[in-house]
Amino acid sequence: MWAKRAARSIGLVERGCYSYATHMLNIISILIGLVALVLVIPATIPFLGWGNWFVLPIAVLGAGIGALSRSNHGRNFCLIVLAIAIVRLMLGGGIL
């Protein structure tokens, strides 16, 4: 409900663009998830696990944006990337 108010305040509802804006949030969330995934892949190499600390806020941001969208594909993708980063951090003791 507050998303409709926010969209109305920036003039999207009056132009019939509310549905477009909510779908764009899903696409933005997927793109953020892809950036986080690209950063998480090299962080799985031993002694580069500290890179996962940079991925965690990016994936949380993507999951938050995905939660605002109409679809939940982007949110789920970011949560999977977040889970990969957290598991890798736990295996490496938070540093390695």
C-alpha cells in the first residue's frame, strides 16, 4: 500500500506506469543479483573469502528491491546468492 502512495507521489500512477515501475524493480533486482553473483564466484577461491563481505550488502540490497517488486524472481535470486556467500563465509571462518 505504501508503494502505491510512493508511486503516486512521483506521478507514476497518473500516467498508468505503476505496473511498469513494479516490473522494473524486479529487473533491477535481478541485475543487482547478477553483479553479486559475479563477485561471489571469485570469492569461493581459497584465501579470497573475505570478498564475500562485500557481496553481503549488495545481495541484501537486491533482495530488498526485489521484495518491493510485483514478481519475486529477483528477490529469490538475490537470496540464493546471499546464501552462497554466507555458507562460504561460514566454511572459511569469516576470513578465508
